Amino acid sequence: MDRNPSSPKKSVVIVALVLGGVSGIVDLLARSAQIAPILIVIFSFLLSLTYPRKAWLWALLVGMGVPLANTLALELGYGDVRRPESIYLTYLAFVPALIGAYSAAMLRRHAARHELKQEQGKIRHGPPGR
């Protein structure tokens, strides 16, 4: 049974869900508002380096950790959770997730084009040292 090489393995999807959960927990516990978005950018960037064609998936899975964690904390009565109206603001976590994921996808695309140009140059000009 052949799998499509561009489709992510289940283990990578599970890792993405865990990283999204970590981002959400960090958002709840951190005193600084910048830590969670930085983690989201890094996590989605690294995941998108593995499977750049699924950048949208990594942005979704990592970015949804913050709204889900805040919603769960609100429902469970966690002490320092924002008011229900401000839960909508947690959906802004998708912005750094998209930035990280698509930055990596563009980087991989650029690297692949550069590598292809180098290979074509070698074919046209022959081996070096002639």
C-alpha cells in the first residue's frame, strides 16, 4: 500500500496537536503575552519544514491550542481566565501560526528552486574542471 509522500504521518499530526496544547497551556500560565505567540511561530515553522504542502494544517493544529485551552479553562473555572467576551481574541493565535507555517513553506520552495537551478546548471555545463 503506497502512501502519498506529501501527506503527513499520523505521528506528525499528533505532535502538532501536542505542540498546540503546549502553546495553549503556556498562554494560560505565562505572565508575558509574547511567549505563546513566539512558541506558536516556532512550532508551526518547524512542522511546516517537514511537510510544507500542509502548512495550512500545521497553522490550524498549532493555532487552535490557545483558543481551546482558554475555552476549557473558562468552562472549568480556572482562576485567572479572561472574561468570556475576550475568548474571541484568542483566535488571533492563528496569525502567528500562519506566519510561521507559510514562512517555512516559502523557504522550502525557494530552497528547492535554488537546488533545481544548480542541478540544471551542472547538466548544461558538464562536470567542473573540463
